[in-house]
Amino acid sequence: MSNTQDRWTLEDITALFDGIFAERYQTRLIRGGDEPFYRPANSETPYHQVIFARGYYASALHEISHWCIAGEKRRQLEDYGYWYCPDGRNAEQQRAFEQAEVAPQALESIFTRACGRVFHVSVDNLGGDIEVDIEAFAAQVEARAQRYLEEGLTARAKAFQVALKSFYSDQLTLAEAVAQAHATLESMDEALLA
């Protein structure tokens, strides 16, 4: 496909995520409503759900970032057991929000770039009456992204980055990109055992 933008579809991002993680981690990417949410498997749904908001591509990447960061225990809790304060936060609440969001947004920026898209930070406080220093927050996010790249990504994050790059930049098929991600997971597993 000559136009990369034509490939930024919800069907493709869902197929990549599910192809990599559905069987191995019993986790699927789900298009949701107004708010993103993580729901662990339960008696009605035998798989974990990374639910992204309103069908937004960027929301999918952001929620996948949270999932890639969350450890095994956190992935057993609704919304990973994280605190969340909605729009209208005061200055102290906004600082806490930004502190919690540096790592996921840094990982999201890596994923976004692997897709060939432009990343934009989100301070997510539209109803707040405080002034937010977006540039300072963006600098923190970029510094954390560079640290991820220098120190190495976790296995799930690396596999997803590989799939995104394989599909969007290298123009491999969905099946080939998923296979590349599986190979990455296998090689990282072997490295841990060595």
C-alpha cells in the first residue's frame, strides 16, 4: 500500500495486538465508548480486555502502552488498580496525573513513531482552571522515551513495536508482522533463560 495513512485503521491495530497477545496473554484490544478501561478476565469473559475510547487510534496506542507497562499482578486488577481523577483536577492532582502518565505516554510515543505518525502529549485536564506547562511535560515524556530506547523495552512493548514497524514502515503483511513479534517474544524469553 503506497499511502501509510490508509493503513492506520482500527481493524489493523486490533489485528496486530490480538495476533500477538490474544493466545499468549489471553488479552484482546476492544473498541469502547467514552472512557478507556482495562478489564481483567472474569466468569463472563474468558480474556482480559484493553478497551480504548471512542474508536480513536491514538487511544488504542495509549491503552496498549499502559498494558505493556503493567506487571502480572496489576493485570489482574480493573484499570490495573491505578488512581484516576477526571478532568477538572487541581494543581496537586494534575502533578500526580502527569507523574503517572510520563512512562505510558513515553511508550505511546515510541509506538506512534513506529507507525509513522506524529505523537502529541496529553495533559488530559480540559475542564481544569489551572495552567498546565505542556512543554515541560512533553520534555519529561521525551526524556523517558529516550531512556526506554537506551535501556531496552520490556518483551511485550518490544514485540508490539516490532510489529508496528514491520507492518507500517517495512510494509509487511499483518501475518508477517505478527510473526516478527512472536519471534521477538521468543528470543527475549530465551535470553531470560540463558
